[in-house]
Amino acid sequence: MQYPVLDWIRETWAGQLVRDVFWLSPMLEGLHFVGMTLLVGGICIVDLCVLGLVRDMPAMRLNGFLPWSLVGFGINFISGLFLFAAAPYAFAFNRAFQMKMGCIILAGINALWFRHCIQASLRRGHRSLYESRLAKLTSGMSLLFWLTVIVCARLIAFVPNE
């Protein structure tokens, strides 16, 4: 079955470029890995601190890791678009890829929840970040979502398309 949107994506200059330049796909995959390391590494440090598994880290120092996570997200977003454009049919119907994208969306919603709701509560004088059960739950969910993203990313090559 043909999907006009996927055909259009495949025929964009980005899709053609990745398919035509021999070294570009492996380079993009390497960049994607580096981006994921920056993204998840920074988030994991924050989440592990909130969960109490990393001690003696002031809450204000944790904010220093988040810009690196944003840089990693940007690298992954751009490299992921190029990789998807090269073979949209290979990704769009792959269950592992679909689950990866779903978990990225859930992780984003979870991060927004943490940023806007929990931190706003803390600014109003409620419990500290390290004592809040809601903050711990949100951090635990974050770790679960990002672990699932990493596992699903690795499974994409092994899960057949529908």
C-alpha cells in the first residue's frame, strides 16, 4: 500500500541526500547516538538526584545539566528527521519505532509536568525537591520512559514491519 505523505518525505532533498551519500547515514546514526547520550545523560543525573540515589547535589546545580539535554534533543531531532526521510516506510510501520516515538512524547509531557507543576509548587514553599513524592514519581517515570526509548531504538533493526 502506498502513502502519499511517506512518498513525499522519501523524495525530499533530505531523503535523497541521505540515500545518495554513502557516509551520511552512518554519520547521522553516530550523531544520533551522541545526541541521545547528552539528552539521557543529563536527564538521568537530575532524575537520580531527585530519587535520592545521588546525594550531596544542590538542586540549583541540577539546572546546569538541562542545557546539555536540550542540545542532545536538538541533535537527535535533526539527525532523526534525516534518517526518517531516507526510509520512511522502514520506520513508520515498525512497532519498535512507534513505541519509541510514543515514549518520547510521554517523556516530553512528563518533563513539562515536572517543570511547570512540580517546580511551581516548590517555589510556593512546599516540600523540597528531594522530599516531594510527586517529584520522585515523575523522575521515576522519566527514567522508565527514556530507558524504553533506548531499548526500542535498538530493537528497530530487529522488529519486522507490519
